[in-house]
Amino acid sequence: SKEISKATRGRRDITSLGLSNSGSRLLPKGAVLYTSRAPIGNVSIAENDLTTNQGFKSVIPYLPSMNEYIALYLFATREWVNVGSSGTTFKEISGKKRICSSRTPEADIRQSRSPADRPSLRE
């Protein structure tokens, strides 16, 4: 599928106390979420502030308008990332090395695209 989903919330919630007593941090709306274990390579864009568990690598674009581009890049390279994953019980990618070890093509943010040329985002 060429679709990138939008995430509004997870299966479970975290309380303010849980957030302050954990290594989790609040990710802003627009963050790109990438599953890094079982399965590897599902991509979503956060529709509101949220947290994830250790099964995600998350990207906060320094240009918020680039989140769709980043999501599409991660989606397009998921098979390559999966080949380099490891694990005995289930495959997983650890750290940022495998995701960031290839050069990310640069998008021309000055070039406008018609809505028909844009990727579809699944609600």
C-alpha cells in the first residue's frame, strides 16, 4: 500500500505521573512514527501530541511541513531496513543506525505540487 496512516492515539494511555516517571516523552502533532519491531516499517503521522513505546523510532521534523516526505521515505525504505534487522524471538532494529545509514534524498520544498500528485494519507 502507498498509504501512510494518521495516528490519533495508541491502544493504551499514559498518565501524567507515568510520563514524568518514565523515559517516555511527549511527541508533538506532526511527528512521524515508525515501528522498529514486529512488524518493522509501519509508518504513521501523529494527529495530536502523543507518546509511543519502545517499539517505535520517531522523527520530529525541524520543518513541520516535511513530515509527509519523511513518512514516505521511511515507508519506501522499509524493506531495506528490514533486511538489516536482527533478533532471535522477533526482528527489530535498534538505535538509529539502520534507519539513518543511507542518504536521504532532498525534497525541493520550493516546488509546489498539485493535490493529485501528493501521497494519500489514510484517515
